Amino acid sequence: MAHSENHLENSLYASIMETIDLGIVILDVKTRELIFKNKFAVEIFQQTQNLLDYRNLLSLLLTDYGSKPEKEIFGKNYTLRFKNRLLGYTPYMIADNFIWIIIRDITERSRLESIAEAVNSMDNISFVFSGIRHELGNPINSIKMTLSVLKRNLSEYSPETVEKYVDRAMTEISRVEFLLRALKSFSIFEKPEIQDVQIDDFLTRFIALVRNDLHQSGIEISKIVGLNVTNISADPRLLHQVLLNLITNASDALEDQKNKKITIRVIKQEDLVAMIVEDNGCGMSKEAQANLFKPFYTTKTRGTGLGLMITLKMVTLMKGNMEINSIKDKGTSVTILIPEGTRNA
């Protein structure tokens, strides 16, 4: 009876592994053999059957096996471009003898994310350029006036006065350069360039970029930075886009509200820095919060339902995390947890 039950159980497991839409391969590290491959794994590598052996699979999927500690290899998520597919896979070491590799075809998911990222960026372009038009106008006019005055009086001014006017023009040029660098925020496909970011200065510049557009919607934006926080470890382009996405969401939530306010607070939490974007908008129900990170779920008439997924993806690229708390008819608080910078006191 026990033997019959074990046979039934084994048959059930085998049936599940054969019909599941995940590729499963099992390698025996002692005998150096491929001891199992399910139907989906064979399908993935169908045109290259010679890959389905122990040595070739290790070479293709686990290039660091044997040269790095196992804890740095197993349980991690990897991606691989294989022919016309994008594969995601995770290896596990089971009982010190067997390597299980779970393989997923993420080609379509990646394509949808790429489309959504492009759409999300395009949705924000008008918001960004409204601020850029306003912000570029001020420094350019200041540079023009400075150089005009300097040109008319160049023969009369002392070297010290000339230097003063040149320094003023250089300061305004620096403002223009920052705005131009901000445009790189749309290049969200690039590899993150993690660096120390002086957070108070970053937020001052960011708020200057969006304040005019928010003001036209009757929204007041402010920042509060804790005294014990100076730097965070982040990619300024990604951080700019993350904040822009969150500010856009907050602005939408404030559409029918009175006394519209958005506050960005920065506080230290152990070895992390919390950036909290708060609004006093319409808030969300518990049901809406439960579905926030589900693909294509949206409460907006023109939303893609992928904006927050993209934002979370960018935060995780900076080794951070994101939490959302909201109360219906009270407002929403989004907390971005980012590693602390190396130059913090």
C-alpha cells in the first residue's frame, strides 16, 4: 500500500513538472550528469539539443560555478538572451548534490515592460518640458543681461569686476547644464551609475524644475531634509525619474482637492535613507492598495497600470525598496528606502 502511494505521489510530481510552463533541469554535481529535463526546457532549447547536457548547461547558465562561493550563485535571478528569446532563470543547490535550474521565458513580459517604460516616459515629457521651458528662460536671460552689461563696459571695468560678471554667467550656465543632464532621466534602459548624491541640493534643483507646473495646478510643494542626512547612494537620473513619477501621481490625486500640498521628507533609518513623498489628496481604498503593483491595474482613465511597477523597478536598480501607505480621502505617503551615501557623517 505504501509503495503504491509513493508511486502515485512520484507520478503526480513528474506530471506537474512535465506540464508546468517553467523549464526545469536537474544536474547531478557528483556524477556530472543531466538527470532530468522537463518538456518546457526541451522546448526552449529545441533547436540546440546538444546544449542539454551537464557541461554545456553549466557553461551557458552558471559560468561562475566553481570560481565563486555558492552563496553568491544560488538563489539569485539571472537573465540570458538566447536566440530570439529572453530567459529568466534561478539556480538552487539541493542536498549538496543536485543543482535545480528553474527557467522562465520572459520575452513577452520584457517587451510589455519596455513598451510601458516608453509610454510612461512620453506621458511625463510635457510635464518635464513645461518646467524646463520656465527654468531655462531665467538663467538664459540672466546670462544675456550679464554679458550685455559686460560688453558695454568691458573697457571701463576693473579685472575684479569683470571676473565677478563672468562668475555670475558661469553660475547660470551650471543651472542650464543641470537641466540638460536631467533629460538623461528618460534613458531608463541604461545601466545605473550609482554615486553619492547630495540630497538637499538634488531636491532643491528637482523642485525648481517641477514647481512652476505644479503651481499652475494650485499645488504647493516643499521639502524637509533631516539634519543628519547629507548623501544617499543612488543614480541621479533614475532618482529624478522616480520622483517625477511619484509627483505626477500625487498631482493626479490632488486634482479635486482644496489646499493642495506635496511634501518630500528625508529622514535617516539605520543605514538607509527614507525619502517620503506625501500628499493630502484623495487617497486609496484598501482594495486599490492591494492591486497597486499588479500589471495593468489602474484607477486612472488614461493610465497604463504599469507606472508604479516601472518606478519600483528603478528603485530596485538602485538597491532600494518602496512602501506605499494611503488612507481614503486623507492622502498617500510613498516611502523610498535608499542606501546611505558614503560621505554621511
